[in-house]
Amino acid sequence: MPMGSGRDLKGYKKILVGYDGSDNAKRALARAIALSIAEGASVRVVVAVSTVLTVYGPTAPYYPPGYPEQIMKEGQKLMEAAMSVAKDAGRPVSGSVEDGHPSEIILRLAESERADVIVLGRRGISGIERFLLGGVSSSVVNHSKCDVLIVK
């Protein structure tokens, strides 16, 4: 076994890709597709969106009319674009749009669907943003039970 890892290196059969439409996510999807071709693996794309938006006004918290529906519709467009790229490469692909925090969604799906590897794009956020918000890729790396590939 390479590097004395002790892990069973059977190869990847299920690849989960977190996708948000950013350039890094597009690179991650391309890498996941290449990996799926090399390994004969299926690709599962997930777009995580948050329909919870509170806008505080003079009277109380306010949710813009149609906001959740609009966010889900935008997520659906992103997911369809990502799935189209995988299908064009001839790979088995499935996908969904999920409502919630991206790292929580990705980790939950990876575990429930027994993904062998999670592929994510690295986001270039500043140190203070990472401290205040936490990075999705950092959270997934720290809590995942399967391999994680971060694409730059």
C-alpha cells in the first residue's frame, strides 16, 4: 500500500461534487469528471442553497416575496448546467438542489449515499471572512468520513 496508509485502496465508485457555479466549482466538476472516467465512477452533483434570508426593517424581520422560490430556481439552473457538463462527457450523473448550509448538506449526502470521495473547489476568501464564516471546504475536510479532493 502506498505511503503505509493502511486504507483499502479499491478506487472510487461514487463521487460527490459540491457545485456553486464559481470558477473553482467548474474546475472541481471537471476534475471529478476526469476522475470518474479514470475510475469508472458515477458522479453526484449537489447545489446547496439557503432560502433563509432575514432582512431587518423598521417593523420586524422581513422575507422578500418569492425569495425561497427564486433561490431554488437559481440553484436548479446551476445544477442542470453542471449535470449537462457531466452528461456531455458521457458519465453517469445525478444531482439535486438542497436547502441548507453547504458543508452540512455535502457531509450529510456523502455519508447517506456512501460517497467514496467529495470533490470541491477551493474558495479564495480572506482570513477574516474565514474566521467569521468558516470555509465550506475547510469544514468538509475536517468532518468528512471519506476522502476529500480540493481543487484550486
